[in-house]
Amino acid sequence: MLENTGPQGASGARNTGVMASRGEIAVFLDDDAVATPDWLRSLCRHFDDEDVVGVGGGLTPAWPDERPRWFPREFYWVVGASYTGMPEDAAPMRNVWTGNMAIRRTVFDAVDGFRPGFGKTGRVSRPEDTDLCLRVRRAVPSGHWMYEPAALVAHKVPAERSTPSFFLTRCWNEGRGKAALSRLVGIDDSTAAERRYASRVLPRGCLRELYLALRHLDVTHLQRCAAIVAGLLVTAAGMVTEMVIGTRTATPQTNARPAGDPAEPFRPIRVAEWEVSGPLPDLFTDETPGPISLLVRLGTEPLGIVDLDAADAVLGERALVDAVWQSLGRDINARQADSGLPATDTLSGKGVACDPAELAFTLERRQLLADAPQVSVVICTRDRASGLAECVGRVADQEYPNFEIVVVDNAPADPNAVPAALAALDVSVPVRYLREPRAGLSWARNTGWRAAQADIIAFIDDDEVPDRHWLAELVRGFAARPAVGCVSGAVLPAELRTEPQHWFEQFGGHSKGRGFTREVFDPGYPQSPLYPLPPFGAGANMAFRREVLADIGGFHVALGAGTPAKGSEDTYAFTRLLLARHTMVYQPTSITWHYHRETLSELQSQLHGYGTGLVGYYAALIVHRPMLLLSLIRLVPNAIRTLRGNDTVRTATMTTFPPHLLRAELQGMRAGVPAYIRSVRQQRRKASHAG
């Protein structure tokens, strides 16, 4: 009997035992397992082959009473037992389990034994056996592991481990453990067997149980099929969550500084615009100019944003003009060439010598406005009467000639506040007021679009200010391709007065760095390895055709603000649209200005909600389209490589982003799956009460 001299956990204890042993072969058996009489002989006979580095034996579950009827054999690994999909006869295998394992001592020493900190410690599970087997395979390329099912032990299953809650918890932890392992040994090695298991063994198990359920009219088989699907979903969710968590916490933030660091105090960034067909506005009236974020337009078309830091701003107007020309000079000349106008050799503070009315961009919009289809603009609000009034007033001031405004008051604390604010407005556009008593942004949006009169339905948030050309440009996106079902626009910061507002832009903002180039997403679009994670747009600036919203069932009421899942209802709608073979357009010339959260606590809460919504989105996607899980699993290796890269928008711009804000998002991710489950139950109750 020895005391563990290593770190707490199974890996440290096993390493301690091997170091004190004298044999040429080290054999491991769990303290809750009982071996059959010929176990050791069957396990060790394979060492006659010098190429065998280690052997694993079979494990059968010793249930406290009997096997739960719902428990599928494909998931016996949950209780530490051999499962359907493993070899039925002795065969080489990628990895075996420490609960019934033998390994050559020389091989064990060559890889320094089990990795400290791996194994099951409390609720944390990192597969120390898989890690050991993979490291051995790399250290001894000519060797291989053997699996011998005849070397059988019975593994005791406590009563609490035969429950659905333990089943799902174990699946979640296993998924996270596999992702943690992949960061150390590589995604291809660590998940090759798992991908085959998920894409072949589990689908066969589902089909078998469905067939037996129909043949015998036995609900037990349906329960096993449901358990297979649930186990796969939860394991995948755990893996994706840990994959993103580990990647982001591992991303070095070498330039990050704590909030409030007096060494580099934050200076408010002035958000401004320059229509370069005219003179540069006077941005240097302050005695000590600060940093500037300048949206550059030509003929009202946005070309790009040019940032000038405080050091360059001191140099004055010439520094800003030079920065604009260096960044966007080619774009300015390209727009003039498209319009048959002469090129510009240089740029001054007086702007470009051209008539905006002669530009092709302006002419195309003029043609649209001459025969503009009707649009319904839906604005959902909740207890923000004053901000709503500003938004409605700016929407009513659009140059677009043919639209109505539909305001949806979502579960208001004061049912008279919004009607009073609307009554005080003096606008010429029809404004209709609706009330949706069920709290949740998706409920409100669904109420709005179903009551709308037009075939094109635009959405804008109540904390935004639309550009005067917003609606015209949003509608113009529908002409980009035949049968466009949805258009999204750019969402830019209305102000950057506080550091948290600037941090949100570093995080990616609402437009996630897409820039000002139109993009078309259709069923043939070559997706990123992270599809459908890349942003197609934001719910704060989007428009749908009515028939497309009807086709996808509107917005998913278990996602979005006002639900436990907190967000991602817009991304889910975009994804459902693409999966339904519709086309979507990102139209960056359609601009809204958003007032970001001003304080650190508000931003932290927002990012926590983003994390919860992201994982909730994946849970919803897989629940409604289970077969997508196989595609997502196949994309995991490329997704990890992409997330680890240094060329993403967030990685490239997060120079001062506080790591604790990333942790807030990651904490939200951990809550994503249970939050989505709670949300589904909650919304079902709301729907039943309404019915």
C-alpha cells in the first residue's frame, strides 16, 4: 500500500504505483472492477508479439439492479464499459482504457507515464488513457495497442450513475475532455476514432432502435434512440464549448492592459463622416485633438472607415486626408471610372471634384426610388420609450417613399409610455402600434412581421439611428441576385465615448469586421470551416421577404433577448434561411448607427449573453436538424485551426481588450445548453397559455 506522491488524481496515483513496481509489464485495474479468472492470462498473452506496446481488456457493466431500459449499448462508455462499435475479437486499437490495461514498463517510462492533471478529478474529465496511448504511438511508431475483449472485468456501476442526469453530464464532460486533449496532441489524432463512431456507429444504432420500435411497438426502443441523439448532441456541445473556451483563453493578449491603467488613459474617439465629393468637415477645433474614426463616402456610398490615433491627429487635417487617400484612393478612382469620370491624382481637404449625381451608385438608387416596393419597418421595444421616439423619428425621415412603421411593445412595465411617446411625434409616415404580452424579442418580431402589410419586412432595433439612405439601400440588396430572401446591412458605432464601447468594436462589433463589400450567401456559397458561425449580419439591420419568414417559421422564440438563451435568434433565422435553399445578401451600403453599452458591467453582461446565445444557437440547430451534427463534427478540425489562427478580425484588433471580458463570454458559453433547454420549456408554457 502506497501513498500517492504525485498530483491528486488517477494519473498521479498510477504513476506512483508504476515507479514503485519491479515488473516488466504494468497492469492497471480499477478498484471498483472485478476480474474474471483468466483475465490476466488473456491480457498478457499478446506481449509475445514484440510490436505490442500495450493491451486493453473488455469491461462489462455491473449494474446495481439491471440495465436501465433506456440506456443504449452504444453509450456504455459513459459507465466505463465496452460499447457497441468496439471490436468483438482481439484486434489492434488506437487506445484502450486504464480501467483494464497493461503496458510495457520500458514504453511507459519512455513517455514519462500518465500526463499529470489528466484523468477524472471531481467534475473535470480529461482522458488520460487516450492521451497516454497517443503519446506512446508517437514515441514508438512501429508499435501498436491491442484490444482483447476476452480479458474481461466487471465494472461496478453505482446507482447514481445509471440516471439520465449522470448520462448527460458524463457526455458533456467527455466532449470537453476530448477538446482539451486535441489542443495537446492534435485534433486529427485525438478525434479520428470518435468521428467514425459518430458518423457510423451511432446512426446505425438510431436506425436499429427505430426499426425495433416500429416492429415491436415498444417505446423502450424510442427512448434508446432519443438517448443516442441526446448523448451525441451534448457531447458535441461540450467539445465545441471547450474548443472555443480553450482557444480564446490560450490566445495571447500581450498588449492587453487592465481597465483603468493610468499609463495609457483612454481618450474618447470622435466618430465622424466625410462625403469626399465635398470638403472635409472641421474635426480639429479642439486644442488637443483626439483619435478619430472616419466613415468615408463618395456620392453617399460608404467606401471604408479610416482611423486616426491621437498622435497623428495632432498633425491636423493633412494627416487625416493623407490617411484617407492611402487607404481608399484606389476605391475612389474605381468608383469614378465606373461612372465614366476622370481619375483623381491626389486628395485635398476640399474633396474630389465630381458631381455625386453623375455617379453610377447614385443613379441606381434613383431608379429604385422611382418604383419603390412597399416595405414594413418593424421596431420592437421594451421599456425604452424615449430612445424609441428618436429611432421612429429617424426612420420616418428616410428618403424612401413607400413604407409603414410597425412598433411592437413587448411586455411593457408601463403600457402607456410607448403610446404617449408615439403620440408626441410629428411624422408623415403611417405608424401602427402593437402590444405583445409575451416577453422575448422573437415573440415581438413574429408579432410584427405577421401584422405587417408589405411583402418586404425590415427590422431595426430601438437603440439605433438609421442612415437616411438605410431603407433604400436595404431594399436595393434584394436586386443583387434573383430570389433573394433576406438582406442584412452594416451596423456601425454611433459613438465611442467610453472604453467599453471601444472594446466592443475590438471584439468585432455588430458587423464583425465584414467591411463594405457586398457579399452574397446562397446554397452554393463556399462556406468557411466555421460555418455557420461566421456572421451573415445582425438582427439590428435586416430585411426579409414575407414568404421566406413564413417558410422558416419566423424567429425561434426560445432564442433571443428576453429568454434564458439571451441571443442568436437572428443568426438562427439566417441559417435556417440558407438551409431552406434561399439566398441572403450582405448590403453594407445600408447603414444603421448603434449606441454600444457605455459601462464595463453592461458590456460584461452583454458578452456573457453572447456566449450563452452562441451555444444555444448550436443546440437549437442540432435539435431541429440532427443530421447537421455529422457535418459539424467533420468541420471541427478545421474550425479549431481557424479559431487558433492569428488572422481573424478579433485576434487582429483586440490589442487592449481585457481578458476578463473574454472569460465572461466563455462563462456564458458554459451556460448555453441548459439555458436553451430552460428557454424551450418556458416558451412552450407561454405558447400554451396564449392558446
